[in-house]
Amino acid sequence: MILNTGSRTDIPAYYSDWFYNRIREGYVLSRNPYYPAQITKYLLNPEVIDVMVFCTKNPFPMLDRISLLKAFDMFWFVTITPYGTETEPYVPPKELVIRYFQTLSERIGKERISWRYDPVFITDRYSVDFHIAQFHRMAKALAGYTEQCVVSFIDLYGKTKRNFPEARAVTKKEQEKIIAAFSEIAKENGLQIHLCCENAALVREHVDADGCMSQSVLEKALGCKLIVPQRKMARKECSCLLGADIGAYNTCGHGCLYCYANYDKETVIKNQKLHHVSSPLLIGEVTEYDVIKQAEQKSWKNRQLDIFDLL
């Protein structure tokens, strides 16, 4: 199975002490965001967890204790974008995050870390040419530290429009210009770009639309085939292995205006006050009204067949 930590919040940046406590305890509880009285218990056992997936804008708080995860296979997505503090108020300076990325890559291997340059949006300050120049600069800095990059264009959900009225959708023509330039930059720097839920017409050399956390991406990182049970896709155009997420919405402290996982700043502050580093839940405690169900956990690895035998 795949244990996901990052679709709802940034655990490495804000809750690393809690996460390492859960590793020591050997289990974690996750509250269903749509049916809050339902809680799922996951055993943190490398025999059944094939890969732990992290998605963060700041891996630094995890780095000095990363050896505590040596029993687990990992895959990391680290988001590095060119935006300023008016849009990403509490994200560390980009040059620092690049250095953290490089350090993490050296410790876990470049095949197990991916750079996320998303979401791409356009404002008076952030033009198409700006994105191309910044992507080129960052790609050069990360060359040799990763083999892949995830790119997506902003989705203007209702709360995104409310929190970030300055942003506008990226037009088809702008998308084509950006991806054409990114493709050449990726070729120069040994990167494969994975488009995240974008138009397949944008696919070209060094650019695919096969998914960023797809079965093939994880198989390459793990070096073995996965036998994935049939499941319902999160979105019809998304082939990523989502689910089994131990995070919680409305808890990330980065304050990015485009964030889809936070409703507003006030809700985040309220929830963060309910976080207890020793609790098995990320936010709050188990109550008498909660129903805890043990997750069905089973390894998906085909240990009889090495993926590289198929190439």
C-alpha cells in the first residue's frame, strides 16, 4: 500500500515531531474529513507500507532525523515556485529550499525525489516570460538532484478566487508557450516533466501527462513492480495512487493564497491550536463518539519480478 502524507497539509514543514512520534509508536490515526466520527488506523509497518509519500515546501525539519525512516521506502515531492511572500507568506526563501532539496536528494537518491513547479498562474507581476526564466534558473540548480518535475496550471476554485483575486487562469496559448519552453529546459537538465491533470495536447518531448504519483513513477523509484488493486480514481484524468492520507485539511501554515486545502487563515489557526504532538491524530484527540476502523493493509510489491528485468 501507499501511505500519503501530503494531499491535505504539509506534515514535514509543520508536524515533523508528531510524525516521528507516530513512527516510534508504530501507528497513526486519520480522521475522515467528510465523516469526522470515522477514524482509520494505519500500522506504520514497512512490511505492508510499500512507500511513504511526502509533499512539502520545506523538508528541513525532517532532515536531521531522516535515518529514523530507513526501514521505509520513501518518495518526496518538494514544491519550489518563484513567488514572493505576498503570495506565499510563510514559505522559506527559495534558495534555502533548493539547498534542502539537494541535501534530501543526496540522502535518499535522486530517483526518489521530484520537484513540483506548481501551480503556474499569471498576474501583472508573474508573466509567461518570468516563469520561463525562473524555471530555467531553478532547473539548473536542481540538475543532477532529481530526474522529474511536476507542472500544473492553477485551478480557480471558489475559495481560490476569494483568497487570491489577483490570479487569472492561464490561457491555452500561454500554456503552449510555457510548456514548449519548459520542454527544452527539461531536456538540457535531464528532467522529465509530468503534467498534473492538464490537457494531453501539451505532451511533447520530455513532457508527459501520465501522472506525477502514478504507478510507473513509483515503480521506477522502488525498482520493482506493484500489483495495485482496482480502485476508484480521485479524478477521471488522474492516474495517481492517492488515498490513505494521514493529513488534515485546514492545517497548513504556509498561507499560500492559491491553496486548495485551506479554507482561510482563521480556520488554520484554530485547528493548529488543537494539535498535540503526542496524539495519534494530527488534530485533536479521539472522543467517545468516534469509531476507529483498522485499515486493510497489504503490500503491493511483486517481489518475484524486478522492474528492470522488463526494460
